[in-house]
Amino acid sequence: MASARSAVTRRKAVARMLKAIRAQESHEACGRKAGEVANELESMRLGAAARTARDGFAETPAYTEYPPEHWRRIRTNNGIERINREIKRRTRVVGTFPDGSSALMLVTARLKYIAEHKWGKRR
């Protein structure tokens, strides 16, 4: 994530730039905007974030290759959003983790539980 590779004081500006890439109307426009954002990040002396924005562009807005009326459905869905909110809530309850692997263990344990118990059942 490019914003994680930037200084804390500049993260909001970097996040706005990355959102501007996703706000474009076509895949080609997203590519042009990603190049502009990468150049801007380099001018801000954020080389690692610029490399991430430039190299990760091909993976991020894959939904733009489809017709615009399908974008909203492809980009996200309620199930994924619910899982993301639940993970966010659980990690906030814990607060500070001793290391990254303990946070990863909490998240993977929850995802394993969801996969075993909820995905096979219809409401």
C-alpha cells in the first residue's frame, strides 16, 4: 500500500492521490492518472510510494476493464465489506499488537471461522 510507505504527515495527501486514480472514467485514464500520481509522489521525495503506485496499478483498478455500469458490483460487495468491518472492530478491541504476526493470527483465525461456519449456510 503506497500510503503506508509514506511519511505519517503526508498520508492524507497520498490517500487523496490514490483515490483520484480510482475515480477516473476508463482504464486508460486510470493508467494516465497513475503515472501522474507516481511523478507527483517522486517530486514529494516519496520514491517507495511512487514505485508502489506505478507497479501496483495493473492489479488495483481491474474493474475498469469492464463496462462502467458493472463497476460498483465488481469493486465490492456487502459480504467482503462486512468481513472487513468485523476485522477492523476486532483489531481495535485488542489495541496494540506485539508484532505483525499476532495481528495476522487474529485475522486468519476469524477468516477461518467464517469460512467453516457461515459460507456454507444460507439465511
